[in-house]
Amino acid sequence: MRLTDKFNEHPASVGETYGQHFMAAMGFSLSMFRGSLCCALHALFPFLCERTGSRCITELHDRMVTNRDRRPSSSGAGKQSPLKA
């Protein structure tokens, strides 16, 4: 198996190119980083970011699990198993 196959195998399994997958994964990463910072601020200052962490988790779940797969499907288009996220 060629090295490029390793880079393309998983993105292809969710209907993306390497570049599309990179952008999506970086978007998730930045959202998680933002959520993490808000949770840390909330730990120090309980009156700040009271709902931001849970909102980030809900939004990420929707993006990653519910609407992640770009492959066309006859039933449940845009959905994929949580195990494939």
C-alpha cells in the first residue's frame, strides 16, 4: 500500500477528499479548543460561559455524528454511524 493511500483511505470512507477532510477536522479541532477554553474559564469564574461548553458539545455532535458523511445515500442522507466519526 502506498503512503498516499493511507492519507486518502479514511477521508474517502466518509465521501471526502484529503483537503475536505483536513478542513473539516481542523474546524472540529478549533471548535473543541474554543469549548475547552470556555470550560476552563468557567471553572475559574463560574459566572462566565455558563452554557458555552455544553452548547459546543451539542453543535459538535450534530456536525460530526448526525451530518458528517458526505456520501450520497438513499435513506438517511448525510448521516453515519457514530462509530465512523
